[in-house]
Amino acid sequence: MSFFNNLSRLFGEQPAAVDKSKNKPSKSSRRPFQKTQQPQKNQGSKQPQRGNKSARPQRQNQPSRGQKNSVVKNNQQDFDTQVMVREAQAKSREIIVEAKDEALAIRTEAEKKSRKLEKELEKQQYSLEVKSDRLDDKMTDVERKEKDLERAEKTLVKDREENKKTREKLLTKLEKISKLSKDEAEKLLMDGLKKKMVDEMAKYIKDREDVAKAEADEKGAQILIDAMKYGATDNVAEYTVSVVAIPSEDIKGKIIGKNGRNIHAFERRTGVDVDLDASPTEVKLSCFDPVRREIARISLERLVKDGRIQPARIEEVVKKVESEIEKVVFEAGKQLCHAVGVYNIPTGLVALLGRFKYRFSYGQSMITHTIEETKIGTKIAHELGLDVNIVKLGCLLHDIGKVAKDQDDNHIALGVRIAKQYNLPQAVIDCIGQHHEDEPFSGPEQMAVYVADAISGARPGARYENHEEYIKRLTDLEEIAVSYPEVRQAYAIQAGRELRVLLEAEKSKDSDVVVLATKIRDEVQEKVMVPGSVRVTVIRENRSEAKTK
């Protein structure tokens, strides 16, 4: 609408010099450069002579030059105005034509859309009518089926009533013939059936037990033989100690340093104990943490080779070796996981498994033991149809607590704690917690891990421990306990993992049990070198006997 309003404003007022009826300029403006006044010529008269004075007044009536210029200017302006008006009219006609074309196109498009919408509405209406007809047909069918069901239900009720009456008649007739009531006949029938079934079931069970007994030993032996054969590896259990060879006994003086500053700096930085009295050409390093012991061994070898042994140099070498060992440990963990076919486990667990490279249990390499046990457990799981993934992970991680950084508990509790920290499945956690029978087995997978661990550790040549050191450790544990006056007896059991202490009831009180257990634990931790942790159990009880005559 604003477009047409502008057009009406533009052509609402026409210039006065334009003829509205013919749309042409007026006659007075056709010749803008024509003179307005010209002197009239008398054809019959003669021309005035130059000297005639009577002709001068006519010359005075002609317009001056300034007047002529103003007239020409006005005529030029009128002409320009007329040209502009004609151009504006032409443009307006073009705009009107374009507007009409555009309006026609809009109208045509609107009509097309309207026809399209009408067709769509017609289709929708037709579809709705078809659906309505179908719904009507379905409702008719449903009503018909409901009526049929009602008739069938009435017929069924009627048949049931007739069957019930017929059955009652037959039962009455049978009771008269057999001279037994319904309950008595039913009881007699069930007793005979039970007796027959019990005899058959007992016979079947006995036959299956005989077959199982005949095949159990042979099948079990075959499974274990196959598992051990499958788990055979090319690796040999290693028997090593952390010993550093030195070229001469003079090097020991450099290792000790002035006032022992070098050896103290080395022990403080590495966390190991240095024994210089083992041999003139050897230095023995002892530490429960195998990785720290390996770092100390490599660092001491480099220091001896370099010859510069001083606190600053010790700090520099140990720091460099630690960074190298971390990479070696992680790579060893990856190789161990790939060797047993376990992938996509957390990197923290991979790094912990890599510490098996420097850990030995009774002289048996932990990496060798883990590979053997995992292969044996996997084979047993395949043979028995168990969950192979649970058994494989349980065998791989069963001793993960032995390489935990904080050795504040036994390796089973530490392993369970680590497994929970990494959100492992509960079945795998149970494999770790039950592989030494500390807890009852929760499933066959946990039992398979226990069997595989026992096979790998108990095979000939797998483990070795100095018998004298073993006996000495057990003796030291018992001697520490019996050194207290209120202790009656003490027993070191489970290969030195538990110390059981019995108190004299007359010489002690109930409150002494907790105190004495704490004292013995602290003394054992200070004086006895034990692989892993030792559980101290203190028992105090009163007994009384009486005999009748």
C-alpha cells in the first residue's frame, strides 16, 4: 500500500505549464528561443533614411539586452521543467506496469498455493473418510466377536456344570464299587507312584555316581596334565640377589666416604640397606621393594664405574636411573599383558605389573610365575566351560598386592584394595582375595585361579628358599613371643605369616590381649626380616574340668 500511496503523491499535482487533457506543452512554450516582439514591416513604405530622425523613437521601444537574457532564462527553465515532468511520467508508467506485473505474479502464485492446499485438504479428507470407514468395520468386527465370546462363555459354563455333575456321578459309582473314599483312593495311588519313582531315582543316581567315580580321577588328571602342558614356558625361574661386584676392596672406602656421608646419602636416597661385609669384592643391597633395590643396584654400579662417589653425584645418578626404570617397568608390564592376551587395562595396573620384573617370591620370578599361572588357569577354564576372561584377569592380578607401594598389610588385602581402586569386576576381586583360601570360594572361577597358582608354585624347581633361613625366621618369631612372662606358648604357622600366642590366664587380664598383640607386632616388624606381613593372634582363655564318681 505504501508503494501506491507514493505514486499518488508524486502525480497528485501537475505543473501549470502542462496540458492535462493532451499531456502536451502549451503553445506559448513551444519555441523558447523565439523573440517575443518583432518590429512590424510595412511592405509598401520605403525604408527610412539614415538621417531621418523620425525612425529613432521605434528603436527605443525594442527590449534591452538584459531583458532578452532574462526571457531566455525563463524559457529555458520552463523547458527543463517540462522535460523533467515527461521523464517522471515515463518512469511512473514503467513503475505502474512493473507493479501490475508483480501483483499479477503474486496473485498467480497465491492461486497456485490455494489450489495446492485445496488438493491436500481433499486428500486428507479422503484419507480420514477411509480411516473412519475402517474403524467402523473394526468396531463392527469387535462387537461381533464380543457377542461370539459371550455365547462361547455361556456354552463353556454350561458344559462345565454338566461335566461336574457327570464326574460326581462317576466318583460316587467308583466309591461304591471300590469301597474306598476319594481321599483314600488318591492317597493309595500317590503312595504307589512315589515308591516307584523313589526306586527308579535311587537306581539312576547310584548308576551315575558309579560312572562319575570311575571317570573323575581320570578326567581330573587329564585336565591338570593338559593345563600344565599348555602352561609350559620357555622362561626359567631365576635365582638372584641384589649384589654389586666391585673391582677391589679399596672401593668400599669411597662408598663409605668421610665419616660415612656417602653411604648414608646413598641409603637415604635409595631406601635400601648396604652391606659391605658380605664379601671383599661384593656389596649386598637389601630392601623389600624390588624396584628400589634395582634402582640402587644400577646406581651403585654406575657410581663405581665412574669413580666419583659423593652426595651430589649420588643424587644425580639415582634421579636419572629412576626415570629410566619407570620406562623399563611400564614396558615390562605391557609385555606381560600381551604375553597372556590381556588388553585395555588401566595404565596404573600396567605399571604395577611391570614391577614383577624385579620381584621374586621364594626365588621364583613373578613374571614367570604369572605367565605360567595365567596359561594354566586359562586352559582349565576352557576345559571346564568357565568364564575365561574372569579366570585370566584373576590369574594375572592375583599377586598384585606384592608390588604395592605401601606395604602396610598382607599382599592379599593390598591386592583387593588395588582392584577396588580400579573398579574391577567383583568376580576378579574375589579371585584375588581367595587365591590362598583366606576366604571361602565364591565360584568355580576363583577355585580355578587357586588351582593354577598352586600348580605353578608347587611344581619341582619352581621355588627355592634357604632352609636354614626359613627355620631361623620361624624360631625368631616364637622366641619374641615367649619372651613375655604372661605367654605360655607360641606357634609360628602358615610359613611364618601368622604368629599364634597363648597366654596364661592366671598371669594376665583380658585387657592384656590387645596390648601384648601390639607389642609383639612392633617387635617382629623391627627385628625379623619377613617377606610380606605377619599376623599376630593372642589368645587368653580359662578352662575348668570336673569328673563324676
